[in-house]
Amino acid sequence: MTSFRVTAQEVPSEAGAVEVSQEIFTAVEEAAALDPAEFYPTNPVEAPLMLPDLSTPELIHSGPVTAPSQLLRGPQADGRVGDIRLDNGRCTFIFSALDHPLYSARQGGALIDASLSGSAFDRLGEIRTAIGPSLSRFPVNTSITLAEDGGAVVVEGHDETSPEITVRTTYRLDPEFAGLIITSELVNGTQSSLEGWSAGDFVHWGSTRLFLMETAGIVFRPGFQTFTPAAIAFGREFSLAMTGGEGVPTEIISHTEYARLFYGRSDVAPGETLTATRRLFMGLESMDTVAPGLWSALGHETGTLEGEIVDAIRLDPIPGAELLVNQRQAGPRPLLRVLTDARGRFSVPLPAGMQVLGIPRAYTRTRPTQAVPRVEVASGEVVYQRYELNPPALVEFHVTDSSTGERLPVRATILDPQGRPADLGPLDSGIQAGPHIFVPTGEGRYEVPPGQFNIVISHGPEYSRWEQEVFFFAGAIRRFEIELERLVDTAGYVAADFGLLTNHSHQSLVAPADRLRTAACEGLEFLVSTDVNHVTDLGAPLAEAGLDLPLTVASGLRIPPPELSPRGTWTAFPVPPDFDVTAFHAETQGASHRTLLSALRHRLPDSLITCLAPSHPDESIFPAMGYRHVPQDFGWERTTPASPEDVNFDLMEVFGNRDRGDYLASRDLWYTLLREGHRVMVSASPNSRFAGVEEIGVPRVYVAADDSDPRQIDPEEVFRNLRAGNAFISTGPFVHFEVMGHPLGSMIQWEVGEPVEIDLRVIAPVEQRLEYVEVNKNGLFARRHMFVQPVTSPVYDWSPPEDGRLYQVRSDEIFTIEVGSRRPLSPVNALNASNETFLPMALTNPIWIDTDNNGRYDFSGQL
């Protein structure tokens, strides 16, 4: 038996920890033995979900769904009565009926829900057939039927532009493994050859995240095109793999939430048939449940790597620990990711003759630094390995507001001495995610890795930060009593996020309750859910979890475009909980951006509609509206006459968690719309898909409203003032701006030649490292003021001098304020420290000056 021990002297260099003497380690071990409940608490581990017995598969239910009890459960489950269920006791699949289109589909006939039969909990997004040279065309499905033997679903249709091209896809239950054998037959009934065509799959990954199997390992790089033997995705309690099989390389164009999978390209002569067969395997989160079918499909004989991962002090098993099976020493690029069961054991089949490294990992425990033994298994052979990991340290926080003494929800960010983030948990967790620990009640005890770290405690940009360098001993506990001081008075404004994503969207894996916890820790006060094609009630998880958080919530909706290459994504809020999203999509199938927007306005006349990603090269609607980006002059110009229907929305997402160049282009486009006379207000959202990265609340929207009790904020007041423009966007700086006593969003009647006086104040903690504030007129700065770093004060608190408050008025004009810096918001946004997205900035809505008293702004053409 081989045993690999990770001792206290072997604290990983990647954690930046210093060595601990054996004497100290022994003392800690003895202390833990005196009071295990205090120093080494154990958490009950639920029995893991087990795969059903695969030896005698029997068809349990295949046919139309006649009752809700026959559907799968979960926030991403899309099935409804009338869909088709395919079930053999190993796994369950739900296919949408023809009259049940989802996402951007024009009709049903897609695989929309999937689960192992022991779970009945859907975690798949969607899989549907795509065709064409780039898989950018979807067949128009005309029928979906159950095979006579009940073991397959057959979907038939034709090309959307050439009906003579027919497509038949058969989804057959795999007789040997949990999964499907999918076969598409494309018949070219035209008189011309189809050059370089494919039949493949368009896949929404759902609650899983993609990685690619390559001969050199795994690549975690979405947004690119490559060849791979198999596309594999894993998430909580679910994993899947898709492959064309032995000798058929799978070509993949990968995006963040979806991918297009090709299984060969070829020319199809008139009358010929193109056949594409692929395999889909499903398993649990531990990849050992997918591996047998995958290796079989790829033609590999296998051996088995078995073993256990235990605690190095008590030799107790570590349930849920990971074993990353690598082909190379460097980098987290696992061939497979295996989890231990309730007894700390694992067993995984591997291709015979392949040399691998088994690297044990548990988020809050010590990881190995020296090279672990290479393992090679022969066909039919079993090799045993045991790995020992040090126990975690324990940290206990008690955080209060220094002025009120009340507990304060906070985020603790854990960094090594070089500023690199620790890895405390999966990025979708609402408790420990990436380098962050979320403490929604202001107190709690958490596991952390042993070693030397810097801790940063924060509660959004309005409070002071607490920082300290700490050494954590394995098995020991550290307690911290911390007070944070409110540095920025935002009374009269609420900090809001109007673009919240939860796991009801396929872009996010974060549960609604976890979203609420993280939002409270970031100092947000008002949240609107805008899940894709789903109205999420945030109030329910708030009540169900028994969370008493200082938050008010409302529901909205995110509507994507109907095309595969999306242009124009919208959010609408507030939205009633009974809004029929499916019926809306049925009404707007194939609609242009203008028609879709008009229908959204008609169905939700009282909602605020936001245009997302206005300058994104692939998603923006504005090129289709005749706008062209011109870096010089005013930034954008219009090449076709304007239509009121084109800009029939209320808000524009000027800052949406992308790079600075995208922000500047969106800002200039917004100014172009304002100069054209459109009354569109500025908005922003982090569009956060995770909890440990893309931090919620960066950026945020400050809206004028009574915030004296964050639990009792009036949504109508928030929406009314947001529509009126009394709001600004920010990644931290707080801006108070008025012109002649009028707030943001005002239209002021004024005389030409008479100066106006501004009232401006910018407040931000010194950690924001601000550089400048600009007073802008008509979209270009009129004056720029440079900040001086405070020497003794913990905040910037700046107002212009007396001689810098008067501005001449020569015609109708727009006044806005922009605050900025080129220095990133670190270390709190540690995973994004090099990303220009996370720069200090603020941008206000306009205050309009109307000199001809016609009640509108008429741009004179001069700045």
C-alpha cells in the first residue's frame, strides 16, 4: 500500500505559508485532543447520491408527460405537462413538445431536462440539433415521436431556409451506460452540394461548467475553437460528457454558457446523407461515474485507481475531498476530477498504460508541494493509493458597526503574502467561494487552510476595511473581534443591483438564498432578480432560509433575442410573478430587435426596460439600427434616419462587468443618444454569474430613496426615481450633484448667457485611489479636477473651489459628472486585480438645461 503524507512542514508554497515546527504542530494536536468540539469540530456528512443499478435496465416510463409528478425538479427544470419523458431506471430525459419552445428556439423538440434516476433533479440546460457549416442553423422541427420500443425519441424537421434539406435526430437510451446515443441524419434534397456541412449539437451547459479533454490534459478556456476527444462538464451533483467516439475528433466552439459541438465536417452531394453519431454520458459530480462509458466510447482498455484521502492527525476519512487526476505535474488541468465518498474513498477507471498524478485537494486543507507519485495502471489491474492531508485551521469572526454596535454582514477576503487569492470553496458558493468567506450575520466560524495569509474584512465601498496578516495553525482556532466604521454617508440613496442572476439562469450557478447572503455582505440594500426567461421570487428564499438580512427585493426578467447570434438583450422590472414567458416567446418567434422591444413594452407597459451590452461587438443592436462607432468626434454616428421605436427603452447598461474600452464605448453611445434627444438613463450591473469572482455590487446603482430601514425600502419610490434619472452608477465613489438646487434627472428652464452654479461633492475611502473628477457638458468634459491623496483622512471628501462652480450657458446643455482612476480595486477584488473592469469610477445621470423653454433638449452641435 502506498501512502502519501502532507505534513505541517509541507504547507504549499502556492498558499504562501511559512514552515511550522513539529513541536508547534504537536502542541496544536494535543490541544485539539483536549477539546475536539472546540478545536476540531466535525460536520455530519450526508450519504452521497448513488448511481442506480445498471445491471438490469428496464423501461420505467417513456411517453408523454401527463402529470407534474413525472417531471424533474430544480430551478432550471423547464419541462411541463405534454412534453416527452424517456426513462430506463438509470437516467431520465425530458424533451420539449413542438409547442414548447425554449430559449431562442422557434419550436420544441430539444432535450431540455436530464437527471440520474436516483436524483430527479435537473441540472442540464438544453441540447438540440444544429446544422450547417458553423452549426448556426437550427432545423424547423415538424414532429417528435417515441420509437416503437419506447427506448428512443425521434425528432424530424428540415432546414429553416432550404426545406429540401431534411434532418432526423434519434435520441436512444444507451443500453450499457447512463446516457444517450444520438444520431442525426441530414439528407441533401437540393440540387447543389453542401460544402463543409456538419450536424451536431448546440449545448447549454446548465449547472455545469465545461472543460475539454486534450492529449496534453484539460483546458479551461471558454470562448475559443479547438478539437478535443470529448467535451466534459461538471457541477454540483452532476456531470456529463459528449464525444463522437474513437477516431472522431470533436470540434467545439465554446462560449461561457453554451457551445457548438461538431462531429466532423464534409461536403454533402445532392441526394446524399450525412450521418453524425455521438454519445452522451451522465454521472454524478465525481467524474468516476462518467469515466467508464467515456473510455469505452474512445476505445480504451482500463485499469482502476483506488484509495482514500484521510486526515493526517486523526486519520479520519475526508468525505467530499477531490482527487485531481493529472497527466502533467504543472497546473490545475485534471484529466478527471474524482470526489471521495462518505468514507473518504475513491475508485476511478483509467486508460491502461496512461501515467497519471493523483493530486489530493480539499479546499481548506494543506495541499502537497512535492511531486506526488506517478501511477500507471494495466488493463484490469487495481492500484491503491492513500493520501493524508493536514486538518484545516478555524477562524471565528465577530464584526460590528462602530457607531451602532450592531452586527454587520461582511466579506472576508483571504490572500497569501504575495497577494494571491486563497481557494476556499467553489465559486458558486454563498458561504466560502474562491478567496472569500461571506459572513451574513456578522459572526461565524469557518475552515481555512493552515499557513500565513492576509485577511481583508469589508462591507462594500461605504465602510472602512480591516486588514491583518495572520498565521493559521492546523487544527487551531483564531478569533477576531472587529469594528468597521461607516466612512461615506449615503443617506437618501439606496445601493442597488438591477441585474441579479441566480441558478434559475443558465449563466449562473448561485442559488437565490446565497445571492442574498453575498449581497448583504457587499452592503447592497435593494435587489432585482433578472434571470433569463424566468421570473425569480427572491422573497421566498429570504423567508425559507430564515434570513434576517437588511435587504428589499423585487422581481424582473431578462429577455434574450431569438437568434443564435444574439443581438439585443433586455431586462424588464418590475415583472409580475405570473408573467407567461413561454407565451411571450411564442408571440415573438423570429422577431427583429425592434419588434421584440415593442412587444415587451406592450406586454409590460409599467416596467423599466434596460438595453444590455449596447457596444458589445456580438450582442449590440445598435449596428443594426444604423449606428457606427467613430473614435473621433462624438464617438458614434448614425447612418440612417432615427426611429422612435429603436430607442423605446428607459435605461442603458453603460457599465456591465466588461473592460474599460467597452465602458468608454458604451458611455459615448449613451451620450450620442442623449444628444439626439432621447431620454435614456444610465444603468450598470456586474452581471455576476459566480460568488467568488465577478463580485456582486461592483458596479452598483445609487438611487434616491428613503433608506432609513433597508428592510422596508419602497420599490415604487426606487423605480420612480430611477425612471426620472435621480440615480448614478459607481464602483465605489459616492457623488452628490445638483445644478441650481435641482437633482439628477431634472430639466431646468434657463436663460442663455446666464451662468449656472453647480453643487458637487465626491466622497470615497482612500482605498479607492481616485485620480480625477470631470464636469461634462454635452458628453465632453468642461473641467477636470485631479485628486490629491489624503494624508491623514481615511476618505476623499472633495468639492470644487468657489471659482470652479459657475458655468456659462450658451444653448441647451447637458451636465454630467464622471469620477475615475486607472488603479484597480484591489485587494478586495483579488481575482480581478489585473482586470480594467474593476477600476474606481462613477457616472451620473444628466441634468438638462433648456434655454428655449420647449421642454426638451436640443443639441446645438457645439460643445
